[in-house]
Amino acid sequence: MPVRLIDSLASTEPLAELFSDNSILRAMLAFEVALARVEARLGVIPRAAAETIATAADSGRFDTAELSRKALRAGTPSISFVKMLRQIVAATDETAAGFAHWGATSQDVSDTALVILLKRVQPLIEADLARIEQALHTLSEKHSNTVMLGRTLLQAAPPITFGLKAAGWLAAIRRGRERLSRAFAEVLVIQFGGAVGTLAALGEEGMNVAQELAVELGLGLPDAPWHTHRDRLAALVCASAIVTGSLGKVARDISLLMQNEVGELTEPQSEDRGGSSTMPHKRNPIGCTVALAAANRMPGLVASYLSAILQEHERAVGAWQSEWPTVVAVMQATGVAAASVAEISEGLTVDADRMRKNLSATNGTIYAEKATILLSGRLGRDQANRLVERAAKQAVVKNRQLADMLGEIPEVVRCLDTQTLERLSLPEDYLGSAEIFRQRLLQNRPGIPKKD
Amino acid sequence: MPVRLIDSLASTEPLAELFSDNSILRAMLAFEVALARVEARLGVIPRAAAETIATAADSGRFDTAELSRKALRAGTPSISFVKMLRQIVAATDETAAGFAHWGATSQDVSDTALVILLKRVQPLIEADLARIEQALHTLSEKHSNTVMLGRTLLQAAPPITFGLKAAGWLAAIRRGRERLSRAFAEVLVIQFGGAVGTLAALGEEGMNVAQELAVELGLGLPDAPWHTHRDRLAALVCASAIVTGSLGKVARDISLLMQNEVGELTEPQSEDRGGSSTMPHKRNPIGCTVALAAANRMPGLVASYLSAILQEHERAVGAWQSEWPTVVAVMQATGVAAASVAEISEGLTVDADRMRKNLSATNGTIYAEKATILLSGRLGRDQANRLVERAAKQAVVKNRQLADMLGEIPEVVRCLDTQTLERLSLPEDYLGSAEIFRQRLLQNRPGIPKKD
Amino acid sequence: MPVRLIDSLASTEPLAELFSDNSILRAMLAFEVALARVEARLGVIPRAAAETIATAADSGRFDTAELSRKALRAGTPSISFVKMLRQIVAATDETAAGFAHWGATSQDVSDTALVILLKRVQPLIEADLARIEQALHTLSEKHSNTVMLGRTLLQAAPPITFGLKAAGWLAAIRRGRERLSRAFAEVLVIQFGGAVGTLAALGEEGMNVAQELAVELGLGLPDAPWHTHRDRLAALVCASAIVTGSLGKVARDISLLMQNEVGELTEPQSEDRGGSSTMPHKRNPIGCTVALAAANRMPGLVASYLSAILQEHERAVGAWQSEWPTVVAVMQATGVAAASVAEISEGLTVDADRMRKNLSATNGTIYAEKATILLSGRLGRDQANRLVERAAKQAVVKNRQLADMLGEIPEVVRCLDTQTLERLSLPEDYLGSAEIFRQRLLQNRPGIPKKD
Amino acid sequence: MPVRLIDSLASTEPLAELFSDNSILRAMLAFEVALARVEARLGVIPRAAAETIATAADSGRFDTAELSRKALRAGTPSISFVKMLRQIVAATDETAAGFAHWGATSQDVSDTALVILLKRVQPLIEADLARIEQALHTLSEKHSNTVMLGRTLLQAAPPITFGLKAAGWLAAIRRGRERLSRAFAEVLVIQFGGAVGTLAALGEEGMNVAQELAVELGLGLPDAPWHTHRDRLAALVCASAIVTGSLGKVARDISLLMQNEVGELTEPQSEDRGGSSTMPHKRNPIGCTVALAAANRMPGLVASYLSAILQEHERAVGAWQSEWPTVVAVMQATGVAAASVAEISEGLTVDADRMRKNLSATNGTIYAEKATILLSGRLGRDQANRLVERAAKQAVVKNRQLADMLGEIPEVVRCLDTQTLERLSLPEDYLGSAEIFRQRLLQNRPGIPKKD
């Protein structure tokens, strides 16, 4: 099922399909069938009724357009859904119809259906995150010695390695994935409480039905119904936003490094990707664009969700009912960002020569800090600062090497020998703990893809 | 076209239809046809080409699913859209195909299509806002003398009239509608700038084509293209959010006044509306729920949009591409809130007896301020305060009237005669400027529906 | 130190003090002193220099006004701070001055100072959350049998117990506290990377200094510097928002239950709290107001923070620099919400009689679902529904008991004996699994306050 | 008064001073003094009392720390403020004390004080916006012929002029300023309604007092009190956010153009501005950083404010009380962004040579669209496209000029003469309507600074 045009950059196809009318309907039916089966097993409703309900629960027999229309009138899709289900069951067995949705409330089916769908979202997103971690791991290892400019406030700064940069991206995404997994684990629990969260309609059997229902659906059993306690979903929404933020940071960095004037990285391009209708030579950062578009919407989507957690009493008036579009948009945005960054990171072209060229273009001024340190021991920091600052300014003005400028200052020559000055601008000589940090960032942890 | 299930409380049907794939496609085609016609008229492209393009521009010949798929690859739906259009034209006339989209860039067609759709949104929303203003006007006039509790911090306070309350709602919505109209007026301008906003591909003819294109589409002509200046759309999104906030305030008030324990207002109910599957007697505030759900999502949606206004150079990487789902969600939420509040306000049941009963249930303690003022002249404010506070506390403890408690205090009786004490708790005697304010709030202004 | 007037409802005093100029300055100094000591210990800088730096690091000798002014010019407070520190050190020993801030960058000191302060925030907030959990535990146990109306969409629904409601509040707050603790644990790590996160200025000693620095400051050592990877802070901000949301839900419920027309709960009142200048009898929900004000700002504050996680390269231009006010506002809002709800929950007055009276006022219509179930077995659900609906409507219209209305319907009387009808409206008979859920919600878990 | 350290990048000093405790206190006193004077003039309170109140209203006599502490207890600073005021008045004249704050409610003084302060904010912000418009106007005129790369998705695109770019910035900021002015005009009205917005305590005199009070304070008179209708403030917050967004767009563009690899613009630098402690040669985009930091927080701040507009009945519980910190942060962020961009735009260094050099570095590939158009007339678009695409790819691969590559293709040479090919890469020949658009953007409008 294709994504709608207005959402065409906002979701992958599998995630659009997952929240399609038919998919939602099937999840709602899965709840009702599981409930009927469990209740029949426990003797709460007749076995025959459960079978009839299960047979009737065929999404093809439902009119989702009518469901949607009535949802707006009823304030929830569940009421009409249950009515339709009972009508379909009643066509076979009128008595059985009365046992559909037995003991449940409309929010039970809506919320559990959402959880059922979220359970299917999890592997889709996590698979793409794993691809990214793998690809970045490979890139980081391959480029452990590839030097490039560090950049602070978008200005040239001392060197780093591309391996370190990629490892930093990886570790943030891995932390994000771990938080996301914890959040999914929290959220994948049934909603089952009846009208006010006491399962009163089931008398003594409430807890038993709840336990079995959770097992039947392959979901967890929460302490109690959570009709107006939405903190678990909020935690999932937040965790999604944070990992999408880390994906967006990668996309921002890559898009900046793809600027013509920088030219250090290139997204994978293909016939249908990255071209321009009017500029055939262009290599546009389309994957970055999609990931950044997703990341851009996230803070607001999180705000929308968090606004919805002040829910009144045992069922909210408005807040709960606002959640669906937001949760779905968050999941789809996370998914499309992950898929885009996966594609980018697996096919990224690294131009190590250009990286070195950009380093050289600074005329060594990025080693001013290093020169200052070398001189400080002999001259004191103030004097060292003054001399280096003077030399750095001249290097800029005269478009010459900092080392050369320093070499023309007698106080400097007295302190630093020729070889030291010659090695001043060697990026490899000023990487500090870059490699140690890189390895720490990559180190395998539980659940982290192994280095291959 | 029905609303999708996940959006079933988040849009009206007409607004879902308006942003459907087919509707978006038709708006994009409208841009291309108008462009070709205008360019032909000005001699920029051959007349025959324009006619062929116009004939080919039949939405039924496009594969929107394919469009959506390719959009994600290209970072915009427009590139594949133009390709498809050219293919369809080429089937008739290969030369003509080259003249489709002549001089335009992909953002030109996307943005102008959005503006074309927004132009159709405006009357839909404004019609419902006008219905609300009319209905609240009528309610306010009818209930100009209907007294009810004022409530501050959800606690009983001195009386107001329901007429004043309704007039306050009305005036906020009217101000909101006026802001919204101004914002629509700003936003309904074409986007037409070519690759970088200079219309360079059109040589000398750029401005002429732009002027004629605006006329052809019935839209305004902006100073210049606005590819990365999104302030007009931002203003529309904000104006929508503010009026939805005012609608939400009405819904919050009504839902609070519908509480069983308060019982002063009731939303119109119908067979499919406001019932509960498990509690047949219930009269749920469904219209309020829908309006509050919309209002609840708004602040976050605005944040998402505003995050997108820091757009880079002549075309943004990510921010622009994030806009569509947000703008559409904002329009649909505003529309569904307006439609819901229109239905509520036209069918609202006001229980004036219950309003008076709730006033009486306070035992007159809400007139403590009034008593203090009456006494202050003679006793000074401090002494007046002390006496009234004592009496008010006793009224609460003994469940008796404040006036009676005051009547048992000798200092009070010396200052206030029996009649004054008897009239102390007459709500009509303590309305101050309520009626003047009500009339000021209702006063007709330019563009405001006349009182009938 | 008092809270500023504009923030007077937005922070507790200890949290205002914690983020005061002086406190921030002391945290920055703590970083520099620890760094100097560790570097001296490892032979990176002279021992004497470290001592001089430690002695000079007296917050009283700094001009914070000047610091603030220069921060706006420099884009960070750290640059001027380091300059001032060096000047003060130089007054004693010019050489030592050069060794202050050795190897560090301005973001190292800003970020680590923030983390030092956050470490002090944690026990303040957690202590109030623990007070709340304790108080709600006590309330839940005490009111395990106190029946009250369930309320859905602000309408009367079948009964619950106040014990269950309080337990639901507690469990959400406990989950929130656990998430918050995990987030603090993640965030309490030093920032130490030098100019571009490689500690290049420290040569081979970078990692050693970093390890010792973490120990010296009592903070964790991250894999690597995190100058532009802000996911840990984002997770803390989100966790704070979620728990504040759960506090806000409690406040919303209590403020609704404090309405005069409901009257089931009352916040603790005191001379300076909850009174009204004009209405001496009022008992305003001030604690709820403060908690709701905090909860109200949160979604937006989270959005502000999350917008800041797309940070460029090795130091962001704008995003990082936007964080401080947001993080501080989030911490203060969480703290003031926790403190307010702690005070409320410890002093809450529960009016069990009024709860029962409000139950009774529904004329038993809230048991319609129960009646339907009782009848369904014999009559089928459709017929049961019809009869109960008819009876419920009559009960409302005639202001009589649902049971009485049912008792007048022959089909009903054939199915339900008198005793059953008499017990129909007994709230205790329709609580389902409320007590089981309550106990599950209260059950002790690691770190949860023991039941007393 | 200096800005607090945590806000040091988040406010200018004048805007910090404006919302200082003392300034807020003085605004509250201004309300009370004006109210007393007006009421005395109208015979509502004794003239002597008004004089005593005016004399007592000396901010130096108030303990703002105590005020702040009590505000948290009372849920508003106004209650304690009025008490303190009465105590100070009572020291002179006990009777007069009772007439302070006569007929007003606590929200009247808080809201009107805020409006009084906002009135003083307006000229501060507008002055900086006018400076920006003036500076950008000058830049645009000066650089009407300065060609530079257009950039789309951060990739090189056909040329624009810097004059056009600056004019686009200007026009967005001018539109933003106009919206801001309208929003200020709406918001600068008194709040005066008494306990529930009826001015009941003033009997027949309410409206007269209100009218005179507005005149006395130099503010507008709204239709009615607006205690829970916050749409005007919401509109101001939104207008502030939009103009800050336009300022942020300027800052983003400039910071990107300041990258070493691009080098087309430089912010003004000074001794205390833009330097780096560790990299003396750096020219950091500090002004952009400050503006971007402000713009970054805005969407969330707007969300916080908009969340607060669903206010209950006649006084909200929580939402109103959440507003102050948000409104103040919005004003300060707008102000600091405007001040920063004013400084940048007045001192911006434009490197026209570098702009031309960056154009040239594309080897003319940015003129591919132009070449296609030139060829389309003779060869048809498809063929033209194919040839140009081939040439463009070769130009990239061989690092040669597009025109040269085209010149080696026989089909091309047949269509385009040598001169046309030579002029292909002349940026001045491919600017389309850039100058027309530039002039339209600059054109004087009411209230727009004249061109000098």
C-alpha cells in the first residue's frame, strides 16, 4: 500500500501499510477474537459464541469508511466497530453477538489494537537501526586513520578522524536504540479494564481473563489498566524522538559535508535519487533531506503527545482522543529516518583526499593551539599566545603556513627546532585520544552488532 | 472520500477529500496547465503545446501510488509528477512535452498546489466559524439575564450571566476568524521562481509570466518567490492554532458544565452521538471531545511548523520537505474543531434552573466580597473583612446562608438594614457591568454576522 | 535566595539557588580546580600551579555581571570565565595562570558545570517524589474500601475506590521516578574533550586525565566527549516531562474533585495558601495550580530541547547555546510540581461521605451495564440492552432509581429477583478487580518505599 | 542590571532589566496608583486615599523576596503584593489602605502589569528591527550586481545576486515587524474585570472606571475583561516567533556563508567577539549563534504558550499561571535575536571576489539548465537534456568547463555559435528577474525605512 502523497516523505511503505484502515481493523479484530477465545476457555462466555465471533472477524466484511464516519460522531471508532462486529456475528448467531466485546470498553480495544501495531513497528525500526550501526562500524574501522577537519561553530578547527566521527554517530544511535527497546518493552502491554478500569462486568474473573488475554496476544500484563496513565506511550514517543534526533544529526553533518565547497562525503546516488530536474549534474542529499524532515517534525510531535498526558479521571475528554495521529506520525517519522540513514550509511562515499585538502587549506592555522602549548613551557602562556596569535594572523593575511610564520619569529626559533616546526601541521601528530575514544565508542556491548 | 481511521477524529470529510492524493494531483495539474496557457499567451511556448498539455492534464491518467513511491526517492513529489506529465503529453506530441513545466522548479508546483488547496480550505472553515458566531450571538441574546456561577480556579465565585459567557466565547472566536482571514489573504499568493528564485530560464519574460499566472490561478502575486521565506504560511498556521484554542476553550467550558454534578449545559445528542456502549444513559460531550482533541494537538503542530522556518539559502534541506503533513494536520484540526463547536453551539441545551440552583448551593458565600464592600464604608476594610470572613466560615460549617450569619453579628446589623441583607444573595444585584460588557462583545463589526 | 518574581510559581527556592549565578560559577570553578589537581597529580602541569589555581578559585572574586555581559559577546560564558580565572591566578603567580583550564575547551567547563548542578538536582526532586509515593501509598491503603464514582469523559460511570485511584497515581509517579533515575544515571558523566573532542592538547595523557577527572568530580566517564551528542540530556529532559505529566494528572484530578459541586477532596489549606483576596471562604486548589502550571509548560520546553539535538559537527552554532535556559526551566518545573504534589498528597482531605453521596445522586443509572449483563444471560444482549436503556432513560426523566424502573418491567422481574434488584446499586458489589489492581499497583519493588 | 548567567545568551540587558523584580513591581504599582487616582476622580474612593496610596507606592518599600516566596504559596504574586501595599498605606492612613486595589482582582494587576511592560518592550525590539531593515537595504542596494551562487539543498545552483538575497531577508523581517506591530496593538489593552470579569464590586461605575483607567495608563480599552481569553497574547507570542524565525534564517544563511570553505561573508568581529580561546585565528559567527539559539527555543516556547489558552471558566487553574516565564522568554529571545542580527547586518563584510570564485569553481555546471533551454528550441527538450547531461558529467569528471564539453559535441555546435557558448557561464547573463524581484522586495511601504 503506497504512502499518501501528503505523507510521501513522512513514512516508509511498510509503516504506512501498518497503520492503514485495514491493518488497524485487523488489530482490533485480533483483540476481540482473543478476548472471546479466552473468555470461552474460562467459561465466561459460551465456546460456540467465541467460535462464531472468530469466524465473523473477517476484516473484509467491515465497511471502514462507515467506521470512520461514525467514529467522528461517537468520539471513538470502537463503538461502531463493536456494533458492526455484533451485526456480522448476529447474521450467523444472534446470541453469540451479545458475547462479543464481553466485559471490555471501547478504549480497551483501541489501545490494545495500537499496542498490537506498535509491536509490529518495533522490528521494522530496529532492523534499520541495526543496519546503520553495522554500516557505521565498518566505516569507522575503515577510516580509523582518515584525518579530516574538526569543525566548531562551522569553522575549521584541529583535526579529527572520520573514524571517530562515524563512531560518535554510531554510539548515539546505539544508545538511542537501547532506550527505544526499553520503551517498547514497557509499552507492549494489553489495555483491558472495562468501563472504569475495574473489569467489574467480569465479576471475579477479571484478572484471569486479563492474564490469559495477555498471553493470547503475546503482550505483557500491566499492573492495572492504564486508560488515563499514558506515561509508557509518552516514553516510547520520547525515545523515538531522541533516536530520530541522533539520526538527524548524522544527516545534518553529512549534508554539510556534501556541500560543493566541502565535498568530503557523498550520499549514494541512483537513477531515481538525488538528481535534479533542472540541474542534471547535481548530487542532492536526498536521504539527508528525508531524515532531516522527519527530525524537524519530531519536537512538535512530542509536544503534542506530552500535552495529552494530563488525562481526566478514568477516561479523558479530548486528550486520549488526540493521540492516534501523533503516535502514528512519530513511528512513521522514526521509521523513514532510520531507513534513509541506513541507505546513506551503507552507500556513503568518503573522499579522503578532499578531507586532507580541506585540512591543508587552513594553512596550518588550526594548529595554533598546538603551537601555543609547545611554546608555553618555555615562554609562559601569555607570551606564547601573543606570538602564535601574531603568526596566525599573518598566515591568514599572507596566505602562508603558520609554521613558516612562526619560523620567522626569533623567540619561537629559539624554542622550537626545525623538525618540530615541520611536523607542526601534521594532522596525525595532533589527534590526541581520538583513536582511544573511537574504540571505546565502538566497543561491543550486549545487543550491539559484532564487528565483521 | 472518508477520513482514514487513524485520522477519524482529526478531520472532516471535506477536508480529508481536499488533501487526498487525487485532489493534490489536480491542484498540481492546475498549476501546470495555467503556466502553459500563460506562457503560450505571452509567446514563451507554442500555443499548440499549451493545448496538448492542458488536454493531457487529466488526473485519471496518473499513477499516484507510483508518484508517492518516487517522491520518497527524489525528495519531492514534483520531479516524478513532471516526468509523468511529460510522458503523457509526449504520447500525443513529443515536442509539446518539453514545454511542460517550462521555467518552473519543483518547489513552484508543490507550493502553489498547496496554496490552491488552502484557498479552498478557507471558506470551509470560515463558514463553520460564522455558524458558531451566529449561534453564540443568539444564545447570548437569549440568555442575557440568565444568571449562573462565575467560577475561578474551578471554585464558585460571584455570579455572571450565561449571556456574558457566550459573548466572551463569541468575541474570541470572531477575533480569531479575523486573524485567520488576514493570514489567508497573505498566504494566497503564487510560488513561481524557477531553480533559485530568479526565473532565469524565462529570460526577460519572467515577471510577465508570473503576473499572468497569478491572475490565471486567482491568486495574489508576491513581491518575489518565497522558496525559503515561510513566514506567511507560519502566520496562517499560528492563526489557525489560536482560533482552535478559542474553540477549545469553549469546549473545555462546556464539558465542565456538562459534568453530572454541575449539569448546566448539554451538548446536542443524537442516535449516533454521545452514547456509550456500556452506559446507555450517558450523554457524553463528544463534540467537546473532538474539539479538545484538535486543540490538544495544535501547540505541537505549530512547533513543528515553526521549526521549519529556518530554511537554508534558496532551497532548504529537510525543513521545507517537512511542511506538508503539518500544514494539512493544522487545517484539518481547525476544520474539525470548528465543525464540532458549530454543531454544539447550534444545539446547546441550557438549564437555567440548574444554573440558579448551583448559585443557591453556595449559601451566599460567593457574595462575601459584596458584603465586605457594603460594610467597608462604615467599618473600614479590615474590620469588614474580619466580620465577613467569620460569617462566611460559619456559613460553610453550619450549612446556612451567609446573609443569615451576618444578620447574627451585631456590628453588621448596625450597618446593614434587613432589606440589604435580604438582597445580598440576589445574583441580579451583583452583576456590575456584565450587560455592558456583553453588548460590547456582541457589537457588530465589519464582517461580523448581523444579529437577527 | 528567592525565586525571581517572574518565576515565582515556576521554581522552588532550592532549585532557584542551585542555578543562581554564584552556584553556576562555583560549579565551573569546581571543574577547573579538579582539572588542575588531576593534571598536577599526573605530572601534566606543575603541582604548585594547581595549588595556586585552587586557591584562586573563590567565587567571591569573580564579577558575575561582567561575566554575563561578556558571555553574550563571546557566545559562551566560559571564555570570559577562564580569562578572569587566569587573571586572578596571575595576581599570585603569572606562570600558574597559563596552566588553568589546561587542555580543556569552553564547552567542557560549561557542560560539566551543568552536570555537576544536575547531580545536586536529583536528590531534591527524588526526595519529593518519594514523599508523594509514601503519602499516596498511605492514602490508598486507608481508602481501599472508599467507593466513589468512576468518571469517563467527565461523566458519571460505575464505581471505583479512591484507594485504586490513588494507587494508579502512585504507580505512574513511581514509573516516572524510575525513568528519571535511569536518565540521571546516564547524564551524570563529565564532558572533557578539548577543542574538537580529541584531547589533542594533552598528547598521550588525555584519557588518563579524563579518568581521574571523573573520579575527582564524582561523575561518570563517558565513552568519549559528547559535545554535539546531546541524547543523554534529551533523555533526562523527557523523563522529567513525563513524571511532571503524571504529577499534573494527579493535580488535574484533584482540582476537578475539589469543585464545589463535587466536593470529594480538599487540598491542605493554610493561612497563606488557597485563600482569595476577595472571597474569604474559598479553598482554592493552589498546589494543583502550581503543578498544572509546571505541567503546562513542559511539552513546549521538551520541544525546545529536542530542537537543539541536531548539532553540527564538533560544536554547534546556536543549538548547544540554546540549552541552558531550557534545561534549567525543566528541572525547576519538575521540582516545583513535585514539591506541590508532595504537600497536597500529604495533607489531602478525603470526604468519603460526599463520594458516596455523588454515587447515589446518579439514581443507579451507572449500573446500567451491570443490569444489562445480569439480564443478558436470560434475554440475550439485544433485548437486555433495550430494556435497560428504557429503564435508564425513565430513571433520568422521573428522577427515580434505575432499580425501581427495572422493577416495573415485567420481563425484568421474571429474570431478576428482588434481592438482586436491591443490590443492583450497591457500589461494593460492582468493583470487579479493583482491589486486585490496587494491590498490584502498590506492590513493593526495588527502590519503592515500603508500605508502613 | 546584568542578565543572569543561565540567560546570558537569552536576553539583552534592557530586556532583562525590564522583567526584573523591581521593574515588575513598579508596573504593578503603576496599575494600583492609576486605579486609585481614577476611582478618586470619579468619586468611588476618597481623594485623600488615592493620594496616600500614590505616595506609598514606592517600590523601594517592598520586599520582593518575600513577595516571591508568598506568591508560590498563594498561586499568584498579586495577593501578597496587595497585602504589602495595604500595610504600607496603613502605616500612614489605615482607612486609605482599604481603598487600595478597590474593585480589582489579583489577575487584573498581574495582567495589566504585564501589558505595561510589553508596551515598553515594543520600541526596544522595533528599533533593532528597523536597524536591520536599514542595514539590509543598504547592503542590497550596494550589492545589486554582486553575483553569487544560488544554493539549493546546500548544493550549487544557478547564480543570484547578493542584493536579491539581502532583499529577501529584509522583506521577510519587514513583514514580521508589521505582524508584530499589529499584535502589539491588539495586546496593549488593560485587564480590569474584578473577581469574575463583571466589575460587580464597582456597581454602576465599573465601565467608567475602566475607561478612565485605560486613559490613565496609556493603554487601550478592550470590549471586556479577557481573564481567560488569551488569544491576543497568543497572537503576540506567535508574531514574535515568526519574526525571530526570519532573523534565524538570516543567521543560518550567514553562518553557512562564513564557513572557511565558503568564505563569502564575515560577521563583524571585535576584541571580545568571535574569538576562540584555543584558536586565535578563528572568526566565529557569534551573532549568528545568538540569533540561532533564540530561534531554536522559539517553537517550543510558542507551544508552551498555546497550551495555556484552554483556560477554564472565569479564571484558569494552572494555564494562566504558567504564562509569565514563557511570555518573558519569548520577548527576550526576540529582542536578543534582533539585537544580534542588527549588529551583524550593520557590520557584515561581503567578499564579492570569493563569491565569484565559488561560482567559477562549479565549472559552469550550474548553467546546465540554461544550456538545455538554449538547445531545446532546436533539438527538442529530450535530446537537449541528454546532450547537456552528458556534457555536465564530463565536466565534473574531467574538471573542465561545461561550455568546453558542449563545444566538443557536434550536435551542440550546430545549434550554438561560439559566442553563445562563451557567454554561457557568465553569471550576469543568467539572472532573469533577479533585479526586478529585488526592487519589489525593497519598495517602500508605509512604515518601511526610506532608502538613503
